[in-house]
Amino acid sequence: MVIEISDQEFARFQGFIFEAAGITLGPSKKALVSGRLEKRLRHHRLQSYSEYLSLLASQSNPEEIQQAIDLLTTNETYFFREQRHFELLRERAEAARKQRRPLRVWSAACSTGEEPYSIAMVLAELQADLPWELLASDISTKVLKRARIGHYPESRTTQIPLELRKRFCLKGTGEHAGTMLVERGLRQRVNFMQINLDRPLPAIGNFDLIFLRNVMIYFSTDTKRRVVARLLPQLREDGLLLVGHSETLNDVSDDVVALRPSIYQRR
């Protein structure tokens, strides 16, 4: 039997995920919420979404709260998404190599890992003899676990340049046929960390580039302003903040200047 979610219950889940992660769920997401959370109701043998909300509100089960956050955060990504950003990364990496300067990069909404591993391939290629660093963070522990493993369907690797795929990806055989595993040495160069961008940041240092792509579309304007204000101090003097091509920082921050569409520098 399908457990129906009422408008009032959906409104409470909207408040829950906004408070937890700064994510705004529009009215069209009602079916998504019920579809993703119904399995948790059945797991706990609950009869309604109100009972599940009471369980979350009790704060007695932080693991369940994280489960709900994981299920309600949308994660859609692929390797070398938005190619112009990776062309820019290559330019920066090559220029820094000539100066014998290692880059520090942050993938601030890394999802299942395709973005940080794409960044890592470029850095490993162009800064091979330098101690470059890459931080990859997400609010969801579920996607971080998948990202650390670095195992993907082969169909998701078609955007990886052939020479990089040959160097950094292991093709699955036997029971793993049709899959690809990111090479262990590259996986070990990525520092994965759970970070909520709508909360004070841990001590993570400063970065040459911060990838904040395709996540702010889920934020309200006020949340966008808080997140950007929080991230800008983490940029080095000439550092860049990259957002998704469908996103903009117009009306979000007066402290950045657009160098190109979706590419910003702190004033």
C-alpha cells in the first residue's frame, strides 16, 4: 500500500531540508520527497510521514537525519562536465607549473566524484611533479562513500579524453565488465570531506580555484548570498570561483567580478 503524503507534511519536509542544507524544494518536488522517503517509513514500520517527521525532530537518531538529507539532495553529474571550465583549469595548471607553484582546488559540491576526479586527472597530467592538492566535499555521506570508491559504469566515462582514460581508468573485466575504476593512485590524491556549505566552514585553507557548480540552483537567493560570502574568503588573491553555466552571481554578491560567464574573481 502506498503511503500518501499530505500538503502539510510536504511543507514540513521543505522546512526540514532548507534548515538542514539550505535547499529549496519547489511544489513540483512533492512526488520526489514521497518517493525517496517512503522506504524509510517502511524500514521503521511507520504509518505516516508525520510519524517520520517526529522521528527526525526527536534528534535521537542523527544517522536517520543524515539518511533523510542524503535522500533529499539531488545528485546529477558526469565527467568533464562543462568543458570550458576544464580548459580554464588547464590554463591555470600550466601557468602555475611554469612558476613551480602547486595548485589547490576545491570541488565544493562533488556529488559521486566525477567532478573531482576530472579535476585530478588534469592536475596529475600538468602538475605531475608538484604537490598539488584537491579537496572534494558534499553534504551527503552517501554520495561521498560512492565517490571514494571511484567505480562507475563505463557509459559515464565517454567525456573523459582518451589519453586520460587510458592513463587513469581501469576497465572492468569479468563480473565488472561494463564498468570503470579510477586508478588507486589518483583516488588517493583526492581528500573527500563532508561539508555543509550553509554552515561555518572547517579550517580548510585557501584555494586557487573553487568549483561551486550546479548546486546553487537548489538554493534560495538568501542562501546563495550566505554561501558565496562564506566561500570567497577561501580564495587566494587571484583565485577563481566557478559556477554552473546556467547559474549566475548577479544579485548574489557585489564582491565578485565576472571574468567570463560563470567564472568569477573576488574584487
